[in-house]
Amino acid sequence: MEIKLLSEKIDHLLVHQNKKLLEIQEMQIQYLENIENQILHTKDKKENKEEE
């Protein structure tokens, strides 16, 4: 009985940790997309200046 209870607790913790990890990864994706957009924007501005 104790083993079953411990197993359920571990399962619960793993599910919680996986949800948290997913949230962190989604934030990382947003940050990377923002960085990518900033780089592309800066590159476009630079190219436009060179064309003038």
C-alpha cells in the first residue's frame, strides 16, 4: 500500500514538472521569436540604408 501511494505521488510530481517544463519551453520559444524579429528588423533597416 505504501509503495502504491509513493508511486502515485511520484506520478503526480512528474506530471507537474512536465507541465512546468512545457511552460518554460513556451516562454523560451517566445523569447527566441522576439530575438529573431529584432534581428530581422535590424537587418532590414541596415539593408534599406545601404540602398540609399
